[in-house]
Amino acid sequence: MRTDAQAILFVDDEAVSRQWFSRCFGDEFEISTAASVDEALAILTERGESFAALITDYRMPEQDGMKLLRFVRREHRHLVRLLVTAYAEKDVAIAAVNQGQVMRILEKPLEDEPTREALREALSLYRHQALERALNEGRAAALRETLGFLAHELNTPLATVRGSVAAVLERHRPPEPGDAPGTVRFEGLGPQELLAALQRAERRALYCQSLVATFVQSARDAYPGAAPQTVSAASLLGSLVDEYPFEDRERHWVSTELRQDFRLPGRRDLLYLVLCTLTKNAILALRDTAEPRLRIEVDCAPGPGAPRAWIRFIDNGPGIAPVVLARLTREPVTTRAATGGNGMGLMFCQRVMQAAGGAIRLQSALGHGTTVELAFERGVQPAVGAA
């Protein structure tokens, strides 16, 4: 939907009225005219997106202006609607408001300044409504993307939970004669393997629960009257290392360094999802590294106009080829297509950071690891009492 339309369509069956309207207001507005409802509909069908407002006469042969207004209300809702009439009947005015939802009713003969002011008001209203529509469409698109990415992030750990439980169930065997009451048999699965499978399933279930709980809290915070919620980088990092479903010794690969804590200038749920995504990417890259290490740093420092802050993920993995590195935050490219990667992770993270007034910066060289920096450049506040 366009937000820059400027044209006004004037509909009147009288040629003199159309000529006067174009001559009188063409110095300020882009004016198109139509001599009938059918001609107006044809124009709107061809280039309706270029019009911001419709102003139509009421009394016209064959079809009156009210029918046009009702049609436009259904099919071209972006148009601001005005009605012109020489008849001051009460029922006309009521119908114009109730059926055509007009912004204003103008009485013939039209006067220059009141009409000019009404046209200015119509264009102003159109711009305001168009901006609102664009913002709402942007929010809806962002919501769809976020929900899709969240579903993707939940799908992998849930698949692991299902796989672990299925592996246990497949080895379950019915009790044999002579077994003590309560005995449960598993073929080819010892107590330690059973315990490991259950612990793996529990870790991933807890991780899924933490993601869902974070988004539920954000939904609650969005209600009018809810107290504003803020979160510090340190607390978010603490949640990450406590709740992320590390495999085996993967948690031992990770170290954290808190230099100066700060308040995050964005939504907790989205930023938490960003941290989880970067952690997952780094852990997967490190799995074939001899001595894997991932260091996560948090810091905040004074800037020229305002403080700037960052969270850095620094790993000693295999690194990223330059041709891939240049594309990672701009298009869906992945180095893990064979294992289910779709390349959307860093693009999603970049959009979240841009909305929070920051950006993602990548540094990497083949064989020398990768550094991913979440740089916050607006709305940063050092956390009270932080070192």
C-alpha cells in the first residue's frame, strides 16, 4: 500500500463543475475528474493506488454518489471520502456518514477556501492513515517472522525430546515371569544410558519452556497499564548459560566475562532468542574443534554522545569463508544446509538489533575463529551498581 499518493478524484456529471474544480484547485493538488460513477470506477480499477481522496457529487443520473461511496468503502478503503450535495436532507447526511463513512459533507455551490481546506485535511488524514497501515503491516510481518523463527528454534529441541523418548520406548520389553512387582525391562539400554536419555530430554524441554515463558511475559508486558520491564545484559546472559540445552561437555566450552553491565534497549524475548541463536551457531561450529572455546563478553563504555555497549561471542572454531561472511546478515545463506540450517538466523538477529538501535558486526577468518558482536548504540544505560 502506497503512503505517498497525492491525487484527488472529483466525480460530477456536470462538465462545468469538473472544469471549475480542476482550474480552481489544480494549482495545489493533482486533480483527476470523472463524469459518472462508472467512469470513476474504471479510473480506480486502473490506478486506484495513486489516489488519496475521492470527492463525489450526490445527485447524478443512473447511479448516485452514495453508491460510489459504498463501493469505494469496500474496495478502496484507503481513499478518504467526501460528499458534495446541493440537498440538505437529513437522510442524505445520515447515509453519507453511516454507509459511505465520509470525512466531510460539502454543500453546493462549492466555495474556494472551505473546499481547499477540506482537501488539505483529506490529504493529511490519508497520510496519517497510510502511515498507520504501513506500520501495522510492518508489525504483522515482523510478528510472522518472529513466530516462524521461534517455531524453528523450538522444533529442534522438541525433536530431540521426542527422539530420546522414542529410543527409550523402543527398548522397553514386557515383564517376564518371576519379575518383582514394578520391574521395568529395557533391552540393550543400561541404567546410565536411560538416565542420560531422560536428562537430555529434560534439558531440551526446559529450554523450550524458557523460550515460551519469555514470550508469554512479553505479551503480558504489552497490555496497557503494565509496568515497564527492563532487563540487564548480565541477567540475560545468566539465563542463557543456565537454560541453554548444552550437550555433554559443551557447557565447559563456554566462559563469560562481565566488565560493565547495562540495560538492554530492546524486547527481552527477542534479544534472548538472539543470544540463543548465536550460542547455537558457535557450539555447532566448535564440535569438530580440538580444544573448543566460546567466550561471551559484556561491556559498556562512554561514547561521544551517549554510552555504547556490546555483547561479544568469540569462538576458536574453523572460521567463515570471506565469500560467505559478506552475505550472512543480508541474505539466507548457511554453512549447515546438510544438518537443517536455513540461513535465516543471522538475518533475524540483525533485524532485532536494528529495531533495538544497534547492529551485528562479524569478524572471521578461516582457521582463526569467529567474533560476533551485538553492538548497542542507542538507548543504552549502564546498570545501577554494576562494576
